[in-house]
Amino acid sequence: VGGPVTITPVGASYAPALLDLQLRNRSFLAPFDPARPEAFYTLQGQRESALIAEADREAGRGYAFVIVEAGSGELAGRIGLSNVVRGAWQNATLGYFVDRARNGRGYASGAVGLALAFAFGSADLHRVQAAVMPGNPASARVLEKNGFRKEGFSPRYLHIAGAWEDHDVFAITKEEWLHS
Ligand SMILES: CC(C)(COP(=O)(O)OP(=O)(O)OC[C@H]1O[C@@H](n2cnc3c(N)ncnc32)[C@H](O)[C@@H]1OP(=O)(O)O)[C@@H](O)C(=O)NCCC(=O)NCCS
């Protein structure tokens, strides 16, 4: 699984490379991301974001990874399982992006496969959900290739780039993943 990429937990040591990735992809990602404070685009902002990711991992709230290009060892994106709920749900939400300059090489598809293996393996979750804006067919394709089902359409689902945006909701459970 993963092909040309590996994933590894986000840590503060990745802050400079994550800053570079965020700065180079700022306008590319703007339509898909929540509005970010200006501080997000500073080394300090990326350090803080990485420290939050480390604390979330420690507390079992979420699992953020950098996507590493296998050939070069360079950072190619970020993928994360967030909003982990245990109890009767055992669910998390999945989000990701891949460096625009490296799009179309199967990196997101590989990273999602690796994130699912982690979710249903060491994290022992039962369901992973992802929400995609209808105008983002590449992301929907990445999910479908990894065995996600489209469950439905959720109007005004997430606050993205300053507005409540409709999303298609996709999900996969461990049973489906095991049999795919
Ligand atoms: C969406 C995104 C993650 C895709 O990353 P990627 O590494 O290029 O994805 P992959 O190469 O693994 O796969 C992309 C698939 O979408 C397909 N695709 C690309 N553009 C498409 C389009 N306009 N319509 C339909 N399919 C499209 C590709 O052909 C490929 O499918 P294939 O393997 O069957 O040929 C990347 O463009 C990105 O980071 N976008 C901005 C952030 C974002 O949208 N994140 C997800 C939010 S839900």
C-alpha cells in the first residue's frame, strides 16, 4: 500500500518543510480550507500547529501525518484523521492535501490507503468518514479508489474559505476495508 509515498506522524521538526508546502500551495488550497489566520503562514504558526498535532496524537484525539515522497524523501502533503470518537462509534474524519506540483502521481490515493491501514490497524477504529465539495472530483475519485462509499449529500456542512459549503459525505467501515 502507498506506492510512491509513505506517511509519518507530524512533529515540530517538520515545521520548516510544512511552512514551505503551505506557502507554495496557499492559493491552490484556499478554496478547500477553512480561512486561516496570517500567523498560520509563519514558522511559529507551523510549529504550533505541529505541537497541537503531537498533543492530539498523545491524547488519542487525532492522528496527523506528513506525506513523504518515497524517491526524494521530500514532503509532498499532509493527511490526518481528526475528530476521533470512541465508545459505540469508533469513528474519525479524514482530510488531506497533496502539493500542487506533485498532483496526478497517485500520491493522495497512496496516502489515503496508508491512513486507512493505520485507522483500522493500530488506531483500531471502525469507520472513517470524508467530506468532499461537489466541485472536487479528483478528491472524490481518490476516496472511491480506496473503497469509500458515497453516503449522501450534506448541505452547508463545513465552513470553508469563509462560507458554509455543501459536501458529499463518503465513508468506509473496517468490514469493507478488510474485504477490498
Ligand atoms: C485532491 C488531491 C488531494 C488529489 O491529489 P493527487 O495526489 O493528485 O491524487 P491522485 O493522483 O492520487 O488521484 C487523483 C485521481 O483523480 C483523478 N482526477 C484528477 N482530476 C480530475 C477531475 N477534474 N475529474 C475527475 N477525476 C479527476 C485522477 O485521474 C486520479 O484518478 P485515477 O488514478 O483513476 O486516474 C489534490 O488535488 C489536492 O490536494 N487538492 C486540494 C486539497 C483538497 O482538495 N483536499 C481534499 C479535500 S476533501
